[in-house]
Amino acid sequence: MALSGDTAAGRLAIIAGGGLLPSYVAEAARAAGENPVIVALKDESDRRWEGYDHAIIGIGDFAALDSLLNRYGIGRVVMSGSVRRRPEWREVRPTLRILMKVPAAIRTLLSGGDDTVLQMVIRLIEGNGRRVVGAHEIAPDLLAAVGPLGAVTPGDEDRRDISRAAEAAETLGRLDVGQGAVSIGERVVALEGLEGTDEMLDRVAGLRAAGRISARRRGVLVKLCKPQQDIRADLPAIGVSTVLNAGKAGLAGIAVEAGRSLVLDRAAVIRAADEAGLFVCGIDRGLPGWGLK
């Protein structure tokens, strides 16, 4: 018998890492009449999930995940939130089916690039007849649109920095390293690595304070989806902390890929950006001038 909130496609599970995104996805699912099950990743998920059917599992415990999805009749899975570390080999608990069907899975999970690992995880989840869906499919209002979000718009120098940083971010993404880059005066000064966007912006602030970066030029942060990325997992995302850290780094604004990036707590992001005099805008690599002209 179907549980309340189920659909013909099966009940929805949300694999919840850190940050705000899992909460937004869960709330959007509830608003749409879903009854989602939360799979909170141990030592990653940073909120309590009272009011939801939920369980905590280790990041590499596929056997427990498979058992949980079977118990709740899960047909669809959303992967959301940040994951700060890879599992140690001792933490990986595969199912027999995984070992038989994907012999290289464990090696990939332990040593592959982020996008490679996510694609492998999607294959493992879908290998039992389930379907992985993107967070943006459950919460489409989070997607960035082309153009400025708030009152501040990028100027000519900012648009040149957007183009330069976007080129760098696209190249970085092809290498399966990161999604973000900072350009100041058309000079790429920072690339996002494993530390994440906020820590990259901290580095820019430090370089600025040390006089390594011009105090006269402001610069731009650009975040793009990796060209080869499966958009069902790990879309670029920004929130209020991104705006605040961009301000501390002395930047003029932030540009994210429209239709393939998420803006968390949009109203608060716009308010913080307007108060700081920063622009936040969506860009499209397929449009002239990234859609800003």
C-alpha cells in the first residue's frame, strides 16, 4: 500500500550533506505534496530532521543505504548538500550487487575526481531500478536566471572580469577540479580547489591585504557548472555567506551560470548584495556577452 505523499514514481529520498540546500529541497518537496525520507550523512549533515522520516548513515555505507531505500519503497533519490571528505576504505560497505556489477567502484570512490565520484554514485544508486533526480527538479525556484538579481548591475570592467573568470572556471571544470574562479583586472587570481568557494575567497582577501592584488580594482567571482557534469548532483551554489565573503575580498560581484546554478535564500542574498553594493547575476555561456549585454 502506498504511503501518504508517494507518487507513481515511488517515494522520494533526499541524501543530505552539509549546508542549507537539503533543507530547501525537503521544504520544496513537502510543499509539492511529497513525503520525503531524509538520509542524513554521518558527520556531514548539520541539521536535525525532526518531523521527517529520517536515518543517519555513514558516507560509504552503501549496504545500509540500499536497505533503507528498500524499506521505504524509494523510487527517486536527490543528492544534496556538501560533503567535506571521502570515505576511508574501511568505511566503504558495498552490497554484493555493487561488487559484482561495478568492480572498479571502490577504487573510483576513494581516488576519483569529484565529478567522477558523483557519476559513480549515481550509477550505484540507479543500478537497482531507482532514479536519481536533481535538486533543481524538486526546487526549481532555486535556479539562477540570466541577468542581475538585485539593484546593482555589472559595469564594463566587471563584464571583462566575468569573461576572464568564466574562461578559467570552464577550464578548471574540464579538469574535474572545481567550479569557481576570481578575476581582478582581467587577471585570474584564484581558482577553486578542494577547499571550496568561501575558503578561496578568504585567500583572495588575504592576498588583497598583503598587497599582492591591486587595491584599485575590485574583481569578480564566477561559478560555472563543469562542462561534463551530470547536473543531477553538485550544481554550483551561492548563498549569503558567498556574498559576505566576496565583500570581504573586495570584489564587485558574483556571476553564476543561469539554469545550472542554485541561489540559496534568494531574498537574503539580494538584500545582502544590495547592502554591500555588490552585484549578483546569472550568465549564459551560449549568449553573446554571457547574456549581460
